[in-house]
Amino acid sequence: MPIVTVQVTREGSAPGRNSVTAEEKAAIIKGVSEVLLDVLNKPLESTYVVIEEVDLDNWGWGGLPTVQFRRQRAEAARS
Amino acid sequence: MPIVTVQVTREGSAPGRNSVTAEEKAAIIKGVSEVLLDVLNKPLESTYVVIEEVDLDNWGWGGLPTVQFRRQRAEAARS
Amino acid sequence: MPIVTVQVTREGSAPGRNSVTAEEKAAIIKGVSEVLLDVLNKPLESTYVVIEEVDLDNWGWGGLPTVQFRRQRAEAARS
Amino acid sequence: MPIVTVQVTREGSAPGRNSVTAEEKAAIIKGVSEVLLDVLNKPLESTYVVIEEVDLDNWGWGGLPTVQFRRQRAEAARS
Amino acid sequence: MPIVTVQVTREGSAPGRNSVTAEEKAAIIKGVSEVLLDVLNKPLESTYVVIEEVDLDNWGWGGLPTVQFRRQRAEAARS
Amino acid sequence: MPIVTVQVTREGSAPGRNSVTAEEKAAIIKGVSEVLLDVLNKPLESTYVVIEEVDLDNWGWGGLPTVQFRRQRAEAARS
């Protein structure tokens, strides 16, 4: 009876989207549940999956809010 | 000084509601805090309770989003 | 289908014990599961409870490891 | 590669605010990331920080929703 | 930059084992990281996976410690 | 009344150590509690800090157990 928690930033995976779509969430749920079935033989109906979308302002990386850290890395890559 | 985290789907417990009510949240907080007082003798004021409501799309069960899994189970029960 | 996570310090609730007993864990599981049945009408078999025991060194309170904070408070209460 | 999760109530730190500001979030991210750099020598770019703001109704303390518990304590302090 | 937390009971997936093996852990890490690459296009190196093994005594289901709940269900299935 | 959870790998920060020391844990607790005091004006005694040490086998990065991922990166850096 596994519990899988998936934390991702709230943003779109393609231009014009600003969050994870319902189809993508369903694919994540299916995918990770099948990993636990395949690897540990856990029945699908015993696995709970919780997806947490985190606003970009609330996710830090490199000591900075994510958007600033990505910009810094992109600038470093160009120079 | 316990911390109790309660994760539930964001939906109503009766027709016409679409989320957990403030009264229900207060009852959960009271109930679980008293469990820790009764069982482990933890003073009420040392227990934090955090309730996390999770959108139905974001909760997976049986390899599916919850709403689809419930429908599948209801259909299986009828047949 | 709630998930309840209970974090407590790893210590005994009576002299001569140094951890939560199996009976106490069972009472916590029963108690919090019944709260969710009573308040939100969640069937017992849909609730998962996870108990996490945290070493005293790993739990901070008042900016200090718990044992030091408790000693500081006890001394303040005496003076 | 630490992960730091910071849970706080969703409320302002000064009159006229009702949530944590983007500047305060950035300062929290910077501060806790630097603690892990200073104490454990973890490079900033290997630390993720996730800030979770919790509605006041969803945070319990003293067996009560936070707002009620604070009021109770304030009244006790006055008498 | 997702974080995936996988909580499972500490027990073997085959007779003679009493915990998840290092190979199984590696397969879980690979599997869930690839789900996030495939579905959300998240680079493998931006995903952290944390596996938490929970002692059977510390996992509750159906209002009971897991071992008791499984026994109860097995008995119900036989009768 | 913040809760700060710090997850780090269980390993030493210097040769000859294989875990985080009690002194390092106390410094982390002090440091992150002071960040919340400084930034959000949260009193030290209202902050709980929980440190979770995660075995290296149980932490994945880059789709691999951490030790393998670090080795792969070190080899890539040399070539």
C-alpha cells in the first residue's frame, strides 16, 4: 500500500499552458502506480498518488526563487 | 510535540457542498489532538495539525484519477 | 481516502520505555481513523495512517534541540 | 542535495497584508539554503526549498483552529 | 525540478527478504524519474526521489496496524 | 507557527564521519529557526524543525541512486 507524492512546479509543459493538464496528471498517476506494480508487485488499487503543484514563487533552487535561478543559469550558459 | 498532517480530497461530505467545512476541520483538529493526549499524554498545546485538501484530479487510486477509479468500481459492483 | 501522517518524538510515555509501544501505535491508528469516519464519513478501509518516530536530536523547538529546549523551559519555570 | 519544506500559515507579517510576500519568500529561500551551505557544506544549487502556505482554518494548535487558539491565549493572558 | 516521495512498508517482495532490495530501489528511482521525463519533459537530473520505508507497526489501514488488517481481510475472504 | 522539514542524505560532512553530527543538527535547527524569526517575525518557540536523514540508497537523482549519479558526474567531468 504505497503512497507516492509528486511535487512539481505549477507551470505548463508547452507554450500557452500555465499548469499541468488533467491528461498529464492522469499519465503521472498511471505511470508511477505501474512502477510500483512492476517492481514491488503492489496491486494498483493499494497505491495512492498525491500530486502537489507548487507556485513558482514558492519553489527555491540555488538559493533563489526558481525563475531567478533559471534566468541566472541561462545567462551563465550564454556567456 | 506531535505534528499531524491530514490529507483529504477537496469535496463535500454531503450534497450541495464542494469542500470540507470549517466546522468539520475544527472537529478533525479537536479529534486527532485528543487522540495524542489520550494515548501518549501529549498536551494539546504541543500538537500542530495541518489539513491539506487535495483536488480530485490530483489524487490517484488504482492507477487512475480518483473520480474515474470510483466510477470503475461502482460499475464493477453493479455487474 | 485520507492519509494521516503522525510525527512524534521517539521516546517512551512512561519511565523505563524509550519508544512508542506497539499498543500505543495501534491506539493512535484506531483513534485517528475513527475521527475521519465520524467527521467526514470516510470508511476505515480507505484511510492510511503513517506514524513517523523522530529521534530527539532531530526535532528542534525554540531554536534548540528538543532536550535542551525542555531543560531551558524547566529552569525558567523554577526561577 | 537537501530538500527543505517550510510550512507557514497564509497570513501577512504586517497590517494590510494577507499573505507572505514574494520578497519574504525569496529571503526564506536564501536564508535556509545558506544554513545548509554553512553547516553541511551543501552547494546552493543542490538544495530545493518548497514553501507551503496553509490557510488559517487548516492549521490546528491546542486542539483548536489557530485563530480560536490565539484568541483563547490572548484572553488568558489578560485575565 | 520534481520531488517524488515513495512511501512503502518495510518488507520483502519475496520469501526470505525483509526489506526492499537495493536493486528494487534503483528500479523505482529509474521508473518514476522516467515518468516525469516522459509526461512533463522534466530532465532526469532535475528530479529527486526519496524512498521512505515504514515499519509495518507504523502503517495503519482499516483502523488497524497493517498486519492485523491483512489477516482480517484474509479471514473474511475465506469465509 | 512554522514547521520546517529538512531532508538530507545520511552521510558525514568530513572524512571519518558517516552521519550528520549532533552539533551540525543543532546548528541547522538554530539557523532555520532564526530565518523565520528574521523574515516573518515568528517567535523561536513557535517553530518546529524536523530533520530527516535519508540513506544514500533511498535518495535518487538523475534517475539513479545518488552514489551512482555522483560517480557518473565525476567521470563526465574528467573526460
